Amino acid sequence: KIKIDELSMIVLRKQGCHPDHIPEKGIRIYLKANANISTGGEAIDVTDRIHPYNQELAIRAAKTVGLDIAGVDISCMDIGKPLYKQNGVIIEVNASPGIRMHLFPSKGKSRKIGNAIVDMLFPYGSKHSIPIVSVTGTNGKTTTTRMISHILKAQGMVAGMTTTSGIYIGDKCIMKGDTTGPISARVILQDKTVDIAVLETARGGLIHSGLGYDLADVAVLTNISEDHLGLDEVYTLEDMLQVKSLVVEAVKSNGYAVLNADDKLAVQAAERTKANIIYFSVQEDNLIIHKHITEGGIAVFLRDDYITLATGNGLLKSLSIMQIPATYGGKLIHNIENCLAAFSSSYALNVPLQIIEGALTTFYCDEIHNPGRFNIYNIRDFRVVVDYGHNLAGYHRITEAVKKMGASRLIGIIGTPGDRNDLSVRKVGAVSGNAFDQIIIKEDKVSRGRKQGEIARLLQEGALSSGMDIRAISFVREEEKALQKAIHTAKAGDMIVVFYEDLDAVINVIKEEILRVEIDKKQLTSEVMLVKA
């Protein structure tokens, strides 16, 4: 039904008419300037009548404006004749055409245009998704994610990666920050340049927003340990397992769940997945590994310091951990575990072993490959270790590693996020008191609900409970100033370990000091040259 509105009145007046006008027989009166369905027009299917020339013209018009799907509006007397024979024209190309008129025409045959659109966009047998690797756990997520991406790059693939440091497409960081939630995952999955997604998947995103994908091809569970307990109704390690297990559950039935056989809780996650399982372990005599192998499963473990792959076809000796720079000659147990997880994941993705091995031997704990994870800087005659250890297990792993690095003294710059419970903070203080000769306690800029000095007090209590002399403990609230103090009072052979909150700020302090040392050396060299002259 045509509605008589102000536009209709304008059209009538142009014809010298009004609504009460009675035209003579045979005279056509126009009520609208267009024939849109919304203004009373009819949808009549003419698919079988349209002239081939007009079809080709419409397709060319859509291609000219760069559209795969378009609605082309044609004005003519007879769609069955070429437009050029009747002064017909294309008047509009719509980027978002409606399809209702084709599905439910006023007259003529209904057309399944939706099916045609989907078939054109996604031809049968065409690639419609990319493989997904999802990495979760308490510690080791970031390094494992980076290792897997490094391996895939060595295979010639463009890996899209989400981590606690940002979103990466290949080697390019497109967004900085903690990007381990579903929104960041979708950024990767919507990028057409990405061949495969490697997603660090953290607790917070899982609880608040779920997963950013449907099913993964490979899921990795590195470990479950004390962290974030008391937040979001997660009070126990079993509660944390319940959260992290979502990643293991959401795997394709022909995919793989990569689980740490040395972690009792991670092993329990095997009951929650229908996917194939690959266990990894740093222990050759791990009972879970042995049972899994006897049942025909796949496992990756250490044997005489060599990564060993067990399949239904027997054992395959691969790399020595001494060949992998990220392990620092086997001193970094946590990075050995991360290597095993990355090796297992890559094998599950059918990456050739030669490529996996080659990539692991070129992955370093430095600013390029693994920024903020056990990065070592040499300044004058002492060293600085930068790491993101921020929970009890992280402190245990890092302090055990630095004890093996041959330092004359260990100085720790310690702190924890304010949302950890009091007991956890005290435990971190106790671990630090046992490991370090001196500690400097700093506090995060983001307090997370804590009063100023509260975290520092708890850390001091923990350090004193370990038997540390109170004279070996000092307080410098700001992270940068704490590091500057440690650097300026360091002695030959010392190793300073800073557990950072703000990586960029810490690196700036270190690089400024390295630059100052270089300037001093050049100045000293110039003075020596002048004396000799």
C-alpha cells in the first residue's frame, strides 16, 4: 500500500494534481519518485528474464567499486532487453543489500540467495579457519607461547600471538599491554594475514569473558600453582584447575591437549578432555609418562639431558638441553619445561622435527625473543637479571636458577601485586629471605586495593621469618629508584635480580647505566691517549 505523505504531495503538485484529482482514462499519475518496497513498491522476481548484457553490467559495476556482494539498482522499461537499447541506467550500487525481497517476493519465485552468498564466500572445501594453539597455566605461559610462535615462524608461517606483553602479528607488535583475554584473541582470528593463532589464555579472561574462540587444535596446560587465590571466588588450587581446564576441554576431538606430567593438578585435567593427550616431563621415570607410553600415547621427556619423543613407533632422541640457549646450560628448569611444552605442541601441529630443533636452538632469553623473562644484562663487573616472577612458584624457580649462576652475592629487588593474600605475600618474602644476601623491597604503582607500605611490611615479615638479618633489608618504594640504588651499590661479582612491574621503566634504567659506563670508558680512553701523547 502506498502511503500519501509530503513527498507524495510534491510529486502530485509537479504533475498539476492533488489527492482528490480524478484523472482521465489512460492517464498515469505518479505518487512516488521511486519504486522502493518501503514506499509501497512490489518485489517481483525477474531472475529468469534478465538479459545477459544487463547481468554482466551489474557484475562489472560491483567489481568497479570493489564489492564481492552488492545490490545493483537498475532503472529501465524492460529488464529483458539490453539497457543501451532503452536508455536504461544503473542508478545505485549498495554495499549492504537487503535479501528479504528475494526470499519472499510479492510475485514470482523465491530465491535462496543466502545460500548463494555463503557458498560464494566459503566455497566447499575451501579454508575457512586457521589452527589455534591455546596456552594456559600459572607460570610459563608467555615463554611457551613465544617459543611455539618462534618455531612456527621457522616453518614459514605467520603466527598471530597474544601475550602479557602485547598482540603480535609475526614479529610486529600491534598492541602493547596484557592481551591475554578473548578480545585480543579475536583480533588475531580476524586478521587475514595470520596463518595460525598462538594464544596465551589467562585466568582473568576465562572467568570474566570466557574463550575468544570455539575449539582449539592444541591446548597447553603448563602447571597449576598458588596465584590469584581469593579472587573471583577462586579459593583453592582445585578451583583454579576448574578455571584453567576450560582451555583443555575446548579442543577438537582430533586435536591435542599437552599436559605437564610433573604437575598433579595438570594431570587431572586429562579427565576433562576428549582430545588426544601428549604428556611432557623433565623426569624420565615419571609414572604418568610410562603408563601413557605403554598405552600407546605420545610423550616428550628428558633422558640423559636429551629431549626424547615417545610415540607408538618407539623412542626418538632429539636435542640436548645444552643446545637450547633459553635453558642456560640446563640451569633454568622452568625453561626446560617450557621447551618440552613447545616441542610437544609443535609436534602435535605436524611441524617437522628438524624445524622444531633448529628453532629451539635459536630462541634466546633476550629482549628480542623473550623480553622480561630471565633477561641478563652485564654492567661493569656485575649482572642484572630481569624477570616477571610475581607469585610464589615464580620466585622459587627464579631464585633456584640464580643460585646456579655463580654470583658472589645475590641482591633481590622484590615486590608482589597487591591482590595476593597476606599469606602468599609473606611466603614470597620468606623465599626471598632464604635466597638473597640482600633485598630491596619496592611496591607496585598499581596498588590493587592495598594501602601504601602494606605489601612492603608483609614481605619484610616473611623475610625476617626466614632468618634474614633486618640490616640486609631496605625499602625503596619506586621500582626504578630501587634498581638505581642496587646498581650504584653493587660490587664485583654481584647479581641483582629485579622482579619488575613495569618492564620498560626497568630497561630504561639499565640502558642508561650501560650508556653511562660506555661514556666513562670512552672518556677514560681519551684521557689515557692524551697522557701518552
